[in-house]
Amino acid sequence: MKTYTLPLSATKSFSQLVNDYLSQNPFFNPYGGSTWSETQWEQAFEQKRTFFSPSKRALLIDVIRSQYEALGISIAEDTLTRLSDENTFTVCCAHQPNLLGGPMYTVIKIASTIALCRKLQSRFPSKNFIPVYYIGSEDHDVQELNHLYINNEKIEWSVESKGAFGSLHCKESQAQVNEVLTKLSFLPFYKELESILHKAYQESNSIAQASFVLMQALFADTELLCIDANNAQLKESFIRILEKEIFEETSHATLSESIQHWESHYPKAVEFRPINVFYLDATRRTRIVRVADHFETADASQRWTADELKNLITTDPAKFSPNAVLRPVYQEWILPNIAFVGGGSEVAYWKQVYPIFKEFKVPYPSVHLRNSLAIIDNKFEKRKEQLAYEWADWFESEESLIQQLVDKSGIEWRRETDLLQTFTAALESKSTAIEKGLEGATGAAIAQINKAMEGLEKKWTQAIKRKEEDHINAIKKGKQVIQPNGILQERRESFLPFLAKYGLSILPTIITAFQQTDSSKFLLLNLEADV
């Protein structure tokens, strides 16, 4: 195995906000800052310890235990014992239950969370840290969640739903599971992956459960805990916040005061509404809105007086679902969480919603950008050597790389055309000096020469491309590895082919690499290379 790193900014794939956040821009100081000092960490430990009472821990442990038991997954009692300790804190990442894991950054995010957890354990040995994967099973954006890419080919589950995607029956997606397995059946660790996917998607009842089983299986040899936060008991503990949000419109009022300052530097990261809560039932997830003297769903299918809605919150809190603005508060309410790990867009909206944490009196975690990764192989490295590119060059567009190749090969053309321009300029000057009447004729002749040269240049370029066909193909193939369709590999491709090719053992390798790599660096990992 070999690893290579370059600054995230060199990939030209991350926002200005991310670059500013990593450079500790003081803009973020009123939003919880970028990096915490030792004193800030200790203060945060004490604040979370005080906030997250023994009864909260007992409830969390009961929910986790019941979810694992329902899925037939064993959980180490030692982990739950540690979780009951007031000096135990979680390090959390969150993601929706995409079909078959979705883009590979889902797995990368979890691995990054485990790596950060271990770093914190080493840094603060008197505390305990447990990584948590929070499954956002209530998300209802079907078009975002119902597909994955294998070798740049889209595999899509054409399902219609207006409710929580995680509640859909996963057995109905079996055709897509089989299609993926067929595509990977020639790879050496196919059987191992087939067994995991079979258990996840044939023995589970929902997409959320399948995602739970899948990620727990992939990270079975780590200390990872999974939790589906769409849980009646957990939401019951959150009733006070739900009521404050719905009846006082707390988030909207708070963020309306701060958004002008935010938008003076960055685009709005997440939309906030007067009420940032959805109504959730078996068939739909719909915004709750206030209309005159009553409340209703945005599709007008449900209507309540204030008293009726308050009674429903109390008797059936599972029917209420926080949106992207309120979800971070819910997460920090139900977990003894000290750090959150997310992608660039998550960092942006967690920072934007910082003010509402103060308003709800919920401790705010340290927010960390997840690690980023591309997996390459020996073929890619040979192409890199063949073309004499630096790592950063591979993040230029395919068109730009090919043009650079043409320009490099066409250096003789540029030398000759420079001489021609010098010659024609001299002709113009001399013709004017001889007789002014020659100026028009000379200009017309030069125009004909230039037009002929334009046609010749196109033929010359085509000839160079034919001559450099092998190199151009190497560029195209290399770009499809590292940036398929111009998108970072981790944001496009599924992680499943890598698991089928290299086996589950690549996950500890990636976690270790992340422990040794700051998230401000982009990691390129060649698992085939000899050290």
C-alpha cells in the first residue's frame, strides 16, 4: 500500500467556506469556531456531562440495545457499560440510508469518524469515546437516495414515495441488489460481500434496517455504534424542543437575526422556515405550517388547532420529524456527543445553525470536516508516470489536460507561427514605407495567410492527437478513476466494488490512514502498491 496527499484546495472541488474553515478564518468565531483549545475541550466535556443526565444515558442505552436485538446483531456489553459512564462521549456522523450505501463517502465518513474518535482517545485518555453512525432514516428525498453508481453506470430503484425513505421495504429493491452483485461477481471477495448484502437486504424489513445491518457488518471489527433516530422514545424526550419550535418559531426568529451576517460572507447553507418540523406518517413527510388561527400540513391533508397539535405531540411524538435545521439539535439532544464529523455542506449548515443551540440551551459540538479519499491502483500510477503529471494535475479538467498535451507536442508550431507573425508585421511596415497604396493589398494577402494557417493549425492539432492517442486515452482513463464525469470519485462511485476487489480488510487500512492524515489533506490510496 502507498499513500499520497495533497491540499484539499489543489483538487478545486471544495468550497471557499471549507478552505476558510480549515484555515481557521476568524469569521467562524461567533459560530463555535473552527479549532478548539485544550481549555475549550475541557469546558465542553463538563458542559456535556452536566447536560446529558444519567436518565438520558439510560434511555439511549435502552434504545440502542432494543435496535440491535431487533436486528439480531450482538452488541458488546462493555460498550454499553462505557456508554453509561458520565465520562464517555460520542463522536458522531450522520447520513441518510442511501440504497446500498450510495456514494462511497458514506463509508469514508464513518471511517473518518472512527479515526477522529481514536485520536481523541489518545489525546484525552481519562475520557471514553465511542463513534456513532446516526441513520437519518426520515429523509424523504427519493431522487437523492434511490441509486448508486458502479463504474460510472447508474443503478436506480424506481420507487415512488412521499414518506421516509428509510421506512420503505428493502426487499422490493432486490432487483437492484442482484444487478450490483452480478456486476461484481468476478471479483475475488464477491462471496463475502454477497453474504453481507443478502443479510442486509433480504433479512431486514426496511431500508433503514438494511443500512444499519450493512454498516454494522462493514465495521464489525471496530467500536462503531449505529442508531436509527426515528424512534418514539427518543422523540418523546424531545417534546419540549418540538413544542418550542412549532409554537414559538424559535429557529426562524433566531436565524433571521444572524443570517445577514452569514450571507455577507457565504451563501445560505440551509433554508430555514417559520416551523422547521415535518409531520410524518406511513405514507408522507410533510411540512407543518401555521395558517391564521390553526396549523396544517403543507399539502393541506391534516389540520389542527393549537390544542389538538399540542396533544398530538404529547401522545404521538413519533409523528414529528425535525428538518435539516432542527436535526442537529435533535442529534445533540439524544447523544452525549462531543464532536460531529461531516462533509463540506454539513460543516456549512452546522455552522449556520449555531445560534439556535444557544436558544435551545443545548451544548454545541466540535465540528470536523471528514477526510477525503480517492482509491487508485498500479495502472493509474503507471499512467501518472507515463504522462509525467503531478498529483494536482489530475484534478484539472480532461479537456485542459489534453490541451496541455497538444500544446506541449505543438511547441514547434508555436515557434514557427511566432516567426510568421514577425514576418507579416515586417511586411506591413515595409509596404507602407514603400508606397501607401500597397497597404491594402498587403493586408489582404496577410489575411489570406492567416486564414490558411488557421485551417492548417486544426489539421496539425488533429495530427498531434492521432500521434498522442495512447497518451490521450491514458488521460481519459485516469480521469474516470479519480474524477468520473468530472466529480470526485468519493462523491460519485459506490464503495462496493472496492470491497469486492480488496475485501473488508481495506477498512482498517483506511481508518489508520485517516488517523495519520489531517482532513485538510486529500488522500490518494494505492492498495496494490508494494511499500
